[in-house]
Amino acid sequence: MSEEPREPRLDAIHVPDRPRAVVLVLHGGQQRSTQPVRNRNASWWRMLLVAKALRPTARREHLAVHLLQHRVRGWNDDHDPSPVRDARWALDRLREQHGALPVVLVGHSMGGRTACRTADDRSVVGVVGLAPWLPAGEPHRALAGRALHVLHGPQDRWTSAALSRTFVERCRPIATEATWTALPGAGHYMLRQVSTWNGFVEDSTLRILGADARDPRDTDEPTRGPA
């Protein structure tokens, strides 16, 4: 017998006494699945590691870092995706806790798609996408007036680097900034070049918030063609 989905869960990874901004981390999933998300699911703990890697920067820059755990593993309904509802729930909870602070969304795979769909929330100032799942024709108007930084491995066999680059190009006329960076040799699950993935999250988050950060790596042309 299948488990009944519970409520989404919002974990505090780092919360300073007086944060100046919030980072909400969103994990990946599957195209279709009603199975509840659990801590043992690789998609969730993968982003737990990313969130924890951000702690030193969060301490230095006075950022609150939270990780959302979705109710179910699947996207399921393109018109009313469960992860998007969960992310909007989390943004409401963060406003209750932190007030009207700016929020940066960091998402991997399905989490990147979720971030781009919920970027129109009034608190969100930008999105950092890691190998995001952005199909052809994915709505992009939510990025109007927001920043978008994407890192994708051209060899990714699960989500398309070419389509994520096209999505970024569509966002450029309406976003405050939109960049796409290739990471040659990297696959979908961020198991290689871990420090580069984590560094991109740090640099892009600080860039969005206007802090003193290095620019994300090559923002226009990949060093190798997209897969």
C-alpha cells in the first residue's frame, strides 16, 4: 500500500540573528510520481549538500538558507504542478518568519524548473539553475525583472543543455540579467566537479544580491557545444 503524501517540509540550514536575504533551495524529482519525498531520496539529499556548502558564505554575508522538501516526487500536472504549489507555500512561510527580505531560489533539475515558475513571487529577486529541466516552450514571463543564472553540463543525458540555453536567451529581453554557463565533462547529478557547482551557487547568489562576488563563469558561449 502506498504512503499518503504529507505536507511539504521546510528545513533551516542556516539562520543568522538578522539575515539580510534568504536562499531557498529546491530539489529535483521525476516527471510523474505521487510517491512522497523522503530523506533517503537522492534528489533531496543532493541539494542538502549544496545547501550545507553554502553555509560559510551565508555566515559571512548574513543569509538565511532553507531547503524545501516537496510532498511528492513528481511534477505530474503541467497546469498546476505540485512542486510549484509547494514552493509558493514555502515562500509564504519564509515571509512569515523573515518578513519582506529578498529571496534567491536555487534549484537543480526539476527544482530549477520550479524556481523559474515561481520567480514571479514578490519576494524573489533571482534564480540559480543547476542542470535545470526546462522543456521547449516552458513559460518564462515569471523571470521578468528578476536575474537568472544557469549552469549546465553539455553531456547531460537527463535534461537538455541546449533547451536550458534557449530558455535563458528567451529571458534576456525581460530579465535584469540572464546568463548560461557550460560545464564541460559534467553530468546531470553533479557528482563530478562538485566545487565548481557549489562555487557557481555562491557566486551567482551573491551577484544577484549585489554582494562582492566573482562573476559566474562564461556567460554566453559554451566551451563545447550543448548536448
